[in-house]
Amino acid sequence: MKLAEYNKEIEPSGNYDFYYIFDSDYPALQEQYDIVEKFDGGSRLLLKRKN
């Protein structure tokens, strides 16, 4: 797995397979990504790009 350099900006049209985000950022990505796992009581999310 090749990790991209950290970037605070959310890019819904980006070509990223995964995102690790705060739950407040999910609305910007919910059309393109599914939640894989929730962490820290649900306040952080691991997302995977939809096929």
C-alpha cells in the first residue's frame, strides 16, 4: 500500500481508495465512499471508495 502525504483538504473527486476522516467530514464523501469502520466512539471513520 502506498500512502499519500497528509492533506487536510477533502477531495470528493480525488482518486483515493480510502479516507480516514472525522465524522463531520462524511457528508462531503458519502456519495463516493462507504464506511468500513468507526473509531473513537464513531467520531472518526475509515471509508472505502464505492465500486
